[in-house]
Amino acid sequence: MSSKLFSPLDIRSIKFKNRIAVSPMCMYSSKDGFANNWHLVHLGTRATGGAGLIISEAAAVSPEARITPDDLGIWKDEHVEKLKEITAFLESQGSVSGIQLAHAGRKASTTSPWKGGKYIPEEEGGWQPVAPSAIPFYSENPSPEAVDATGIKKVISDFKEASKRAFLAGFKVLEIHAAHGYLLHEFLSPLSNHRKDEYGGSFENRSRLVLEVTRAVRENWPKELPLFVRISATDWAEGGWNQEESVQLAKLLKEEGVDLIDCSSGGLIPHVTIPVAKQYQVPFSEKIKQEAGIMSAAVGMITTPQEAEKIIQKEQADLVLLGREMLRNPYFPLQAAAQLGAEIEWPNQYLRAQPR
């Protein structure tokens, strides 16, 4: 049986050479939002390693949308130049370049993980986090500011303008981050959204901002290029966002021109017991693919070529996103192809290292 993991995938005008994608992972290595040579080498190495799609880390759509002061950004035109250099290299190696647009919401204004991950007050260089409701992520943190109608319009505009810059920077895939407890996810979940206006209460109201952001982005993102949305398929908490609502949302996103749902989970509230295990999130991508009739991506604790191959063979997802395994081994796709008996092109510079 030929490898389906290494079969091409067409989405709109883009052909992915295989079904292996690098999941967006924060590097916390930027100053004032600018990409630098760390990002070029980090992402570029995964391109020489053979990944079909490489999605750069979450890029903040405004300064206040950052998780930390060290986050990548795409809120000003000056950010484009270095990103353009990176996308050109990725594409020269046969990889499709993607970017994730994000707003941290109430999880903003913290130090980077290896600096403690603690809240930064404004007097120490932090900024005021915003959220659908004035409920902090950690109870000991100050309350975020409940975003008003003007703030909501700004969020939509910020995503829209960021999508225009992403195109100028040469990205071919755009992903909207609506997962992991960040702003758009906060609006979706009744655990973080206690609003009484048209953005709170019912499923229709809680989904409104995600759909409005998606609509604004799709209108400004070239119609020939793919649009993804990452969601947390469940909050893993009673009374929270759940799988059935995720299917409903996926159907609505498909109507808005979204091509693929990137299926993760959790992140909305701390101290939740998540049954982390091998491939524990794959059922989410399978459910959404089957019940919403839209392409999906599986992510989370997928670490071997055989696991990734099985997911594609069983049509549980259309793409397999790898995170930590790609940090450990940027040449995973080259090695996976050898294990699965797939013939793929190696960089000319690495031909001497091909398995015999």
C-alpha cells in the first residue's frame, strides 16, 4: 500500500506535497513583534526537513494582542520585510508557508514561559488585557477589561489588516487562532463569556465574533488561497465549549469560506484535568471532518510516522500537524518517508545522507 501521508493535497490553488504540517508554536524570540534570524533558521530547517506546510507561530494582530512582550507580531507594515524573507526561503524548499493570526485576550501581558510566565502589570511594562467579560484567567490576576463595541470593531479591523500584511509577506495559508483560551475562544465559551449583549448567551451570540472576524479576513484574503481556523474542540470542563458546538461552528465557518478546521482542545481555564495520551485529540478532527463536511487537521501527541500514516489512511484528518516532535526532529518527514517506503525529493545538499 502506498503512503497516503505522502500523497499531495489540493486546497484552492495550493498543492501541498504531503500531509505533514508544522504546527504553530510560540518561540518568544521577537522584539517589538519583529521576526529575526532565529525564525528564519527555525522555520527554514523544517522546510529543508520536508514538511508540506509550515505554519509560523501565533502572530499578534495588535500590540495588546500579544501573550508576552517577546511574541511575533504582524500589526504594522514594518513587520512584513523579514517575514517575506522567511516565506521566500520556505517556498524555495518546496514547503507551503502559513501564518497564524492571534489575539491573546485575557491571557495577555505575561512574561515568556522560561521567564516565569507571570502577569506583567502596566507599571512594569505590561498592558491592559481585554476579554469578553471581566473574568481573569488566574483568580489572583487583575480582571481583564470587558471589551466594548468599539473594542470589538477594533479586533475585527486588526485581524483584517493583519491578513493583508500576511499576503504581502508571501504567506499562502492563513490560520485564525480561535483556540487555547485566547480572545476568540473566550467569546465562544460560556465559562469566560458572561455578556448580556449580542455577543453573549446563546451559541449564536457567542459564535458571532469568530464569524465576523472570519468574514472580514476572508473578504481580504485572496480567494485562491486557503483559510484555516484553529479551535479548541472542547474545554474539558462541565458547562464549557463542547464537541457538538464545535461541529456546529465548523459548519458555519465552512459557509464563510473556511477550508479546514485545525482541531486542538483546552486552554480556556487552568487546573482542568485533560486526558493527555497518544493521539488523544484525533477523535475531534475525525468528528468534525465527518459531521461538518469540512477538511480537518489532527494535532497533539502524534510522534511516529506510523501514527501519522494511520490517521490519513483512516480519513480521520486531511493534515497531520506536528509540534513537539518537529522541535525534537526537524527532519521527521525525510525519515518518515524512508520508513513508510515513500519516494520524496531530498534537498540536493543532503542527498548523500539518503538511506540506502
